[in-house]
Amino acid sequence: MDAARDATPDVSSAAGSGAAADSFTKVRPKKSHKRKHEQDGAAMEAEGPAACKRPQFPALSGDMLRGGPDEMRKIPVPAHRYTPLKENWLKIFTPIVENLQLQVRFNLKTRNVEIKTCKETQDIGALTRASDFVKAFILGFQVEDALALIRLDELFLESFDVTDVKPLKGDHLSRAIGRIAGSGGKTKFTIENVTKTRIVLADTKIHLLGSFQNIKMARTAICNLILGSPPSKVYGNIRAVASRTSERF
């Protein structure tokens, strides 16, 4: 009897320890999980490129590139440019219609040049080029110079006022404009030839046509003239900058 009593607690304790062992689950360290995930991801990446193929898309037509109704741009024409526009209308009309395949007209009621896309328009940037071309002519550039905006890609228009550089009034403003133009336009022509740009002086407004780097050189020279630098010093500076730029390219 004593032996049986002594054996009973051992069995119960053994059963309790077995149940406790079953109730606890073994936890794996996080590092092993991380390594396993990394290995699975590497395997999926290795299998991915082999499984997928490069998509083949058909070429888009001009109508699909526009992706909507016909677009229109309107360029207002001031009164003093009516006569030059009328005299040079054929030179403006021809490249816009024949080269860019756009529609253009001059609205007599609103006094605007209206440019519109059509079914024949292939280039999505043709409308912007045509509007820049007409705008350059309206600002005072020659038609031959403005045509470069249609033929070349890296040409821009920039405009600023003399008073943006220095607040001048009266005779001081007139002298600043005179320094930019020079005697008989000599200074303006020299800046144009050295920097390979085109400059239009319209009262206190200055309009520049050229590439970004050339416009920057011309603008710097004009600003120096407005601030009072003598033309000889400005000539030397822009020639030095132009020579360094030509050597670089």
C-alpha cells in the first residue's frame, strides 16, 4: 500500500509535466525567418525576369497623340503691328500651314491671330512652335529671324524692361536706352553678332531671341550698359565670354 501511494504522485507529476510541455510551443528565432524570407525573395526575383516578356505597343497616330478635341492658340496683335502683319501675311501663313500642318487666320473682330490643330497635324509641339513664331513677329522681329523658332528646337524668347534692372526716370532712362542702341545701332548690332542673338528695342522693353546660353550673355551685356558701364568694356567682356564658350563646345 505504501509503495502504491508513493508511486501515485510520480505518475501525476509526470502527466502534469507532459501537459505543460504540450501547452508551450517552440518559438524560432527571428533571424532564421528573415533569412528564409530573403532567400524566397531572391528566388522570386531570379524567376521573375525569365517569366515576363517585354511588352510590344503599336505606334501612336497623330490623332491619338492629341488625345482630344482640336486645340487653339490666340495671339493678340497691337495696333501698330497691323500693317506689318498684313504686308508679311503670306510669309507667316505659308510655313504654318505647309510645314506644321496647322490652320491659321486673323480674326478681324477680336484682333487676334488664331492658330488651330486639325486632322493633318502630326507633331504635338507644332502648335507651340507656331504660336512662338507669330509672337516673335508681333514683338518686332523680322520674319526670317522668327522662322528659326520653327526650324530649330533650342531657341527661346525672353523679354524684360529697362526699369527691371535699375529704376530710372526721365533723361536717365533715355540715356540708358541710347547706350544699349549706340550710335546708329552700332552697340546693339555688335552684341547681336558676338552673342549670335537678335535684339529688339521697343521703348523701355527689350526682347531677345536665341539659345539659352546666348541669351544669357546678351542679357548680361545689356544689364551692364543699363547700369552705366562704358560700351568698350562691355565689348571686351562679351568677346571674352564668347571665345571661352566657343572653345568649350
